[in-house]
Amino acid sequence: GAGVSQSPSNKVTEKGKDVELRCDPISGHTALYWYRQSLGQGLEFLIYFQGNSAPDKSGLPSDRFSAERTGGSVSTLTIQRTQQEDSAVYLCASSPGGSFLNTGELFFGEGSRLTVL
Amino acid sequence: GNSVTQMEGPVTLSEEAFLTINCTYTATGYPSLFWYVQYPGEGLQLLLKATKADDKGSNKGFEATYRKETTSFHLEKGSVQVSDSAVYFCALTAGTGYALNFGKGTSLLVTP
């Protein structure tokens, strides 16, 4: 499809395990964002990529969280030693340009629901 | 810091009722304001936006006016439909930040 694709759609893991979440942005979109959506907490910004670099990673909640982007396309969000409080829906979004300020439109995937037991 | 406050949900309305979802913001500089919508089983999508004071954003019968004097961007629709049932998020971006700051979302259920 032409939209933002995320995988897996659902992931159940045990506390202490590592998980990887994948995002495939819309072709040609240079900007990529990761957000976390927790029940009752709205959307929490995690990290922003422009191309392969991350000028803003201020939202990563701890050093257990990391993300990378290769080839200016696919991005992987890795959570090490997962904790129960990491349970949430992880959303990826992309936008065409270096800054979305001109249009304000982010294109979101449907998210990866992570459950840590 | 920049933040958005939305009215608590869920909001339940009958079809053809008038809708208002309140949104107020705190921001440094001159923010741009947005409403995003998340339909059941779908990803978030932009509903409307306003980039400067007194601008009105509109789409699909929804409207919101950027009110700098009251730091508000309330979402309105004159006659809601069952298909409008969704979660609505107010958001802003301001200054040189790259992140879009979202509110917690307001769930709307429209009944026939």
C-alpha cells in the first residue's frame, strides 16, 4: 500500500525481553517520527528523524529506548529489557519535507500494540 | 513548555446534534494548531489546521478558529453523523521544535 506501514501490529512479550518495532514510511518522505500512545495519556513524542539522522530524540523516556533509520527509509524502534510500563501503542508517522511546519500534516501508521507481561 | 489541554471524554451525542470539543493551549512563540482524528481501526489523520491567529480551519463540516486572546482552538460541527464517531486530538507545533504536541484525545460517539 501507499501508506505508513508498521509491524508487528501486535506484540506480547515478557518483562525483561527486548523488542523491535518496524516502520516503513511513505516512499519519498524524508521526515519520520515515533510517538507512544498510552491509555489516558495521549500521544507522547519519542524521536524525530530527518533522513538517517535524529536531530530530536528528546522524547525517548530512558536509555532502554533507541531508534535507527537506514537508507532514509525504514526505521526500527528498539526497547531493551522491557518493563510493564512500556505497554502502549507505538505510532510511526512520516512527512514529505525537512520540516512539517509548512503543512502540518503527518501521515500515521496504524501502530504497533506492545503488551509487556 | 508547549502543551495542549482538551476536554475530557467520552462525548456521546445523537445524530444531527451540535458538537463542540474544547481545546486550549500553552505555547511560546506563535504556534500552528491542528485537529487530528482517529477513526476506529485506522491511523491518525489530519482533520484541519490553522497557522496564525484568527485563521479558521475547516474540513468535512468541522471548523475551528485560532483564538490567540483565549489561547483556544475549539472544534465544532453543526450536525454530527454516526460516521463522525472517532477520537479527536488537538495538537500544536511552535517555535523551532520538530515535535507535534498532542492533547490526550476526546472520544466521540454519535448514536442514531
